[in-house]
Amino acid sequence: MKILFICENYLPHYGGAEVLFKNLAEGFQQRGHEGTILTHRMKGTARSETINQVPVHRIPSFFSRYIFSFFAIPKAIQLAQQHDIIQTTTFNGAFPAWIAGKLTGKPVVLTVHEVWVGKWTQITGFGKIKSTLHDLLERMIYLLPFDHYICVSNATKADLLKRKIKPDNVQTVYNGLDYQFWNQKKIKQTEITQLKKRLNLNNRFVYLAWGRPGASKGFEYLLQAVPKIIEKNPSATLLLMLGSAEKYPQKTKELHQLIRQLNLPNHIQVLESCPYPGLRTYVSLADCVIIPSVSEGFGYNAVEAMAMNKPVVISNAGSLPEIIGGKHQIFNSKNADDLADKAIKVAQGQYQWKEMPRFEWKKNIEKYLKVYEQLLPGKK
């Protein structure tokens, strides 16, 4: 079976969609199938290369994923003729994938991570005009009849079905996690000790949060909760790691302004993003991980922290209550006081608990292949 992946971003850019497509493409290759990536060309990347045996074609589009939606169409049609099925995802890869599928008669599967219709201003912080344009784009995608829809959580599936997609064409397939990597036993105690010393965290109760500083991540509510947390737990320190901050200059500026207003230099440390091996060490030293998101399609941060057996404080937004397990507390999204209360309870050893689910890549890959086989009778 030959699968063509069409996505707005791919490696070296890392996000939930990129991690999913990387593992699918490489997993298919290992099972004897062929996968090809078509994506937009980012600065510093080659137009064509092979990554872990997967061919990657990047479309020059002035380094814009929006222009990619149009410039990718000719190449998408050419590659679709050489493949059996097209796999795409929201948002900017969906349109060229659908066009290529229609013109070549190849089935197209759309993976939906989150449905933001009617929520773009709230979730992204975009202005009215920009939010309206993105909202319109997303609505147009859901008006296109794809052959099958895969949602990364039941929460996303419920939102998608509100767009009047036929339920028989929609299913949930959870993303996977590399449990060999996200394993507390992989971290040496000396690494944790050295990092704590470097950050002056000895004898501190450490809360950790990380991610891109987009409006959907809710970091402002976490910062607003810090004064109440340290009132009850003076030894508390929040480590806030901001990734891709250069892509969110306004939001990053607002968060730093809020930190200065709080004037709690001994209790809040802002960290630059680091590669995965380093991030795993930060998670390992944390006493509690906090995910204050106002929207979450799957919730990788929560799943990664759970795999490291860390207590987690999550909001009740999106899929988070659905995928959580182990020791945890859940607060009402956008409620800084409730967040603080739940963070304090964790420091006091008070938790909710439920059996921890496992999200294996093997299971994820097998479910995708089953979808393809159903759309391609006779193909294995």
C-alpha cells in the first residue's frame, strides 16, 4: 500500500500533527508499506530529502503554510497518481489533499485534532478579522466530503459531529506515545540533582508547565494562580517553559508583563524551550505538572507527565478529562482560583485517581491501516 501524507508542517517542526504523521509514515514503512510526505518548505530545509526512509517533498511557498494550500495542488495531484490513498489533517493540507483525491479518484482521510469553529478569537487570541477568516476556512474544510474522518479524542469527535458529518464516517483513534522514552527510569538521579542545583530548586516544591504560548494554552490563568499557591505553600516554584515563543510575540510579551506585575522572582522561572531529552529531565524533577489549557484536542503534555508517574493538575477543557489517569486534580478551565486550590491539594498529597490509560503507537498504526484497507478493498 502506498500512502501520501499532505500536511502543512513536518519535521523539523514538532507539534501534535507532526509527531502523529512521523510515527505513521515510519510505522507504515516498517510494515512494508510506502509513505511519502508533502509539506510546505520552512526556512533552512531542503526541497526534497529522505528522513528515516520516508521521502519528504517540500513546496516553496514563501515559507507560508497558507500559500502552501494553493501552491501544493499540482504536486499533490502528481504524487496522488502514484499512491493508493491520501492522508491529511486540518488545516492547510486539507484543501490540496481533497482536490488531488477528487481529480485522481483516490480516497482521502482527514485527521481532525481540534474543532475551533466559533472559538477562534477565544482560543487563538487573533483579532476579529483574522479570526473570522480562519473560522471561514475551517467551516469550508468541513463542507468538503472526505472519505473518512479520524479524530484524536472523543471530545474532538463530538465537536466534529456538530458540523453534520455522517457519524458512520467518523471514528476516534488516539495518538500514541513512546513509552520507552517517557520513562522515569531513563533519568539518572545525578541529572536531576545537577538541574535542581543550577535552577536553585533545592527544598522547593516544583510545579512545571510547558508549551507554545498560544492563547489556547491558558498560561495566564496559571500565572494568576501563583500568588494564592505560594500563600499556602511558600516553598512553591513554578517553572514555565515557553516553546516557539518567537511565533507568538504578543502573547509572550503579555505573559512576561504579567510576571513582572506579580513581582514574585523567587517563585516563577521562565525557561527557554529545550529538546525532548532535556524536557524529560525537567518533567522528572517536577513534583507536579500543570496543564491549564482552554482547549486541547489530545493533551500530549498530560500523557507524557502521566507516563513519568507525575501528579497532574489539568483543566476540564477538551479531551483532558478523557485521557487523564493516575494521580490528578481537575479544575474549571479559565478559573485561576480553582486552579490554585487544586495545585495546593496536590502539594498536600490530596489526589483524584483512576487507572492510567496507555496510548500505544502500535495500536494507533494498526487502526489507521484498518481504515485504509476498508477504503481500498483488496489492498493490504
